[in-house]
Amino acid sequence: MPQRLTWCEVSLGALKANLAEFRRLVGPSCALAPVVKSNAYGHGLVLAARAFADAGADLLCVNDLWEASVLRGAGLTQPLHVLGRVEPGQAAEAITLDVSLVAYDAQVMQALDEAARGAGRMARVHLKLETGTHRQGVDLGEALLLVRHAAGMAGVTINAVSTHFADVEDTTDHTFARRQLAAFHEGLAMLRAEGLPHLKGDIANSAATILWPEAHGDMVRVGISAYGMWPSSETLVSATLAHRDRVVLQPALTWKTRVAQVKTVPAGTYVGYGRTYRTTHDTRIAVLPIGYYDGYDRGMSNTAYVLVRGMRAQVRGRVCMNMLMIDVGDVVGVEAGDEAVLIGRTGDDAVTAEQFAGWAGTINYEATTRIAESVPRVAVC
């Protein structure tokens, strides 16, 4: 395979340390389910899944059956749970892949029952209960009807009920999230009373896992923080106020490229498309072979910084599809072939995913997830 000009280094040690930290938080009796959907939040689906499996994850959460098939094809036998939509026509594939899945309509349940009975197996279902986010899921009345409907199915077992917080990581005022938690516990109790006394419950994402032991339930779905990032600054503030800020998270991803060219641009001349930057003095410019195709947001034109030889170099001009330019006038000795760090640490400085996201006007989730899958993920210690 040809050597790529940009790549991500993903620390296996950091991924495993983060999972160990969450095991410490939730204890041995709560199922720990790191979320590896969307290319493991940009960290590499198979790479991250193997690291979490090796570190003792009880199951792995994916978004769809395609991700599940990739992991099965890579040899992972770890229990898999599908968080996103599964169509009735995919029921047989779900059974073959041996996944548990979220369901919230009778047609899917019926298709799963037929496929499971035909294969001599059992479909494992988590009902999705609506508590205030209004994405996928059903209200309590519909959930009760689904439980009664499934009671006559020999191929389906409802073994859990889940929901999702709307804003637990977005604010330090958790009034709404507390109402969701109460509604979930009420709904879980009523569903258990429908002949499912051993029905399990899972509601906690990264923020709730960190902040609220009472939300851990039977399983936690840890997403962004499994990769060493706080869900938000508000979550960090809330953790500090609750004396739960001693959680140690280790960012796992470093995104790198190499300097392609260094040139001196005369004073008073323009850099890049649209002539959005004009030099005020003779300026040393380095060209990097990376752009918005690779996931480096065009909105960071003339705003972001890149680390070269341990020093910050500002992006000059517009980010192009496949390249961008940085000012290396204050960086001594830069030459073609030098590493440039887009996200991560080098020397005494770091560009965090949070800083990167701030320059792009988004969140750390999107900053790492949008790094193109064509960019290789390389496992490092």
C-alpha cells in the first residue's frame, strides 16, 4: 500500500486506560458498553473495537448492521449491540450476525421473530423508550403494547429497555435530564410489571456515567469519553461541582501530516483561493497536503493553528480541498517532510480536539468523527 501523506495515530494504551477508568466508576456488576459507531468517533472501527474488547468491554455498540458485519468480518466475537435503525428486511442478517438491537415497531419485531425461528435462534431486543429527546423510540403506552405483542413470539426476547438524554452534557442545569431519568425509571418499572421482572435498563451516556451513579443501571453506553474527551465543558464544570472531576481521561488520537513545500511569499501578495489573506511582510509559507476532503474544515481558514517542530503555525488563506497553507515564519528550520500535528500533542504544546472544534464552530465529537475514513488509523502504544 502506498504511504499516505496524512494519518492518525491512535493510542491503544489510552483507549484501554479510559475503559479501565469507567470500569472503576461503574463497578463489576454494570455492563460496560463503549460505543464504536461512526468509525469509533473517528478513531478506527476495528482498531478501537479490538482495544476495548481486550480491555474487558462487556459489549460494543455500533450504529448499524454494516458496522456489525465489519467487526464480525474482522474476527471479533464480542457481543454487539445495534443502536440505530434495523429494517424488517434486515432481520435475517441481524440474526446471522448475532447482535442485540434496538426495536420500536411491530413490523421489525415480527420480522425478527420469523428470522430467528427459521434459524433456530433467539432475537435479543432492547425497546427504545421516549422520555424527551424525540428521536427514535416510543412512548410508554406504545412500549407496553410492543411487550404484549412480543409475548406471543417464540423467537424474540425483550431483555432491556433504553432511552437517551436530551441535554445532560449541554448544561449545568440538569432539571430536564432529572425528569427524563425519573420517567425512565417509572417506565422501566411498569414494563417489568408486564411479565418481564428481569428486564434491564440502560440510559447513561458518557456524561451521565461520569456525573450520576444512580443512572448507571444495568449498562452504560460510553461514547466520546471512551476516547479520552470530555463530552463538554459543562460536563466538566458539573463534575467539579459534584466532586467527580477526578476522572482521568486520556485523549487517544493524534492527527498528522507532512510538510509538502516551504516557500517565501513576498510582502503584499496573496495566499490561497479568494485572496482572503495578504502578507504584510516577506513570509515563510508551508504547504500541507491535506484539506476539507480529509475532514479539515474549510471554516478554519485564516483561523486555526498547526503544530510544526513543537510550535504553532497559523493557517493562512482558505483551506482547499486537498491542501492548506500555514505561516512558519517563527518556526526555525522547517523543511519538506517535517511532521505537522493537526490534532494532538507535540513537545510542550497541544492542539486538542476541543480547540480544533472551536475553530471550526462545532464540537469535539464532530472534529474527530469527520476525519475521512480514507485517512489511515495507525495503532501506537
